[in-house]
Amino acid sequence: MSNNVTHATDDSFGQDVLQADQPVIVDFWASWCPPCLQFAPILEEIADEYAGKIKVVKVDVDANPDVARDYNVVSIPTINVYTGGELSKSLVGSRPKKKFLDEISEYIA
């Protein structure tokens, strides 16, 4: 597991994500979700490769239902990108690394 991935909770989401001084990728996931588990290593690679440019945060929807509800997460994995404390982009489902990077390229400084 990457040291560059933060695990947020309902209580820490504001500080970990909304108050971040850089774009944040939030992975809403669950341990029983095969596509979530498939996508996890891709996010870890991105967290390491783009450390300092974008922050990667994981939110376990089973353990943290409030924040998932607040952002209308109904399917997982849902990958949200936040900039300046606001939701900028939302993607649902696993995808290859290159495709994902193409979809979020505008947020990687």
C-alpha cells in the first residue's frame, strides 16, 4: 500500500479533502467490491507518481456512509475529483490507468 494514499472518514473528510491545497482524487470503495479492488493498485501508482501534484484519498463507504450519502455515491467505485473544496468531476467504475489519467489530466498540475 502506498504511503501517499490517505484514508478519510466521515469526520476527517473536510480536512483531508475539502481543505486540501491541491486537487484531490477521492475513491469511494468497499472491500467486497471487485472493481474497487481492481482499481486500487492504479490509484496507488498515481498517488506515488503524482505526489505533490494531486492527493489521493480513499473512503470506505461501509465504514463512512455519511460522506458517501452527502455526495450521492450510489455505485462504487465512484471516483470524485475535488478542487478548492468543490466537487469538480465524478467518474463511476474501474478503468485502465491511461484512460483514467486522460480523464483527470486537467487536474494534475
